[in-house]
Amino acid sequence: MANYKHIAHDLLTQAHPAPLAASIFVDKVLHKPLHLRPTSPDRTSQDARAKRRIQRLRKKEKSQRRQKVKPLSAKEKRDSGIYEIPDTAKKYEIYVPLHRMWVGYMWEVLGMKMDEGAFVTGNSAGSKLASADYHGADVTVVRSKCMGMVGLAGIVVRDTKFTFQIITKKNELKTIPKKHTIFQFEIPQPESIQSLNEEKAAMAAPEHGPAQLVFELHGSQFENRAPDRATKKFKQRHMNDL
């Protein structure tokens, strides 16, 4: 140990006696453990980093979930063409089943299917017809300011606020404005009611077959969308233009 030259041993020799300095040098310098820090992060720090990353992702996902989806504007809907009917769908036969479904829907609206003895009048059916949906109705234009539209008939495929779009039997799509136009549509009676009135109908008009309910719809007083009519309450009042 005397031949070992170390700066720490020299300093200890100056402060302490030789045996004591040698003992201190061995215990405190030579045998002291050296703790080295690893260059790569330990697993604990990696887990903490991954946990913080997951928390950030969950927070971001939660904030995105709270944001409401902005609906499309009217211009964006028109530009996207979601309301346009393709040429392959402009066929009268495609919408005949829709018309049959609409007839059954009107039977339920007017109470003709539930009550076999139901008696339909203008006062009882007026408010019901005013709030009904006419997608699938077979309508005919009986009056209009535009004489070229009188006589047009077809199944309603789109009921907007100001127009009816119908498919004619010639597979043509026609857009008819509601204003200054009177539409006519018929609702056949259910078989149960027809059987009750079969004898009376045959006596009254034997050449025309079973009687049907005929209604006229004044488009100028019907400028509402179908969803708006379902929740709107209609009151009977006198209309001067009628």
C-alpha cells in the first residue's frame, strides 16, 4: 500500500497517521460502491409516459365527442344532390306499392279500418287530412292558374313546402307548385265497409263499381312541409279566396 500513489491517500496521510490513513483509504475510497445511472429510462418512467399519453388521447376523444356535428346547409344539400331522383327510379311501377301503403295509412288516419261503421265527413276528416303525409298519394290537378298543368296525375314522391313532385304513368317526373292549384285524390273504402254498403252502392251507381271517397286539396292553404304539418294544429276558418 506504501508504493500505491493516489491523491486521496496522500491527502489522508497529511491529515492522519499512516495506519489510520491507510485504513480510511481502503474503507472509504477503494471499497466504496459506485452507483451508475443507466442511460436508457427505466420501466417506471416508461409506464408513466405511456399513462400520460393515454390520458391525453382519452381527453381529446371526450372533447371531440362533446362537439355537435354541424348539419348541412340548404345549399350544401342541393349541391350534394341528395334530393334528386335518379333516372333509374323514375318509373311509375316502382311507386305503386308505396301508394298501397299510403291508402292503408289513410284508412288508419280516418278511422276507417278500426271502425267498420265509420262515417267520414268534411268536418270530421278535415283536420286529419290537413296534418297527414301525402308521400304516395295518387293526386290529379283539377284546377290551376297554369292551364298546362290541369289534368296531370301521378303518385307523389316528394312533398315539399311549396311543391308536389309526382311520377306520372308515362314515367315522367313533374314538379307542381301548390299555390293557386287544387289537387284531387281518392281513397277506396276497405273491404269490410264495402261489404256493408255493397247493396247501396250498386243501387246508387251500378255502372261505376264501389263508391270511393273523393277529396280536394287547395294547395294555397297547404304550403307546409310534411313534418311541420304533423305537429301543427289546424283550425277551421273561412277563406275568402275559396
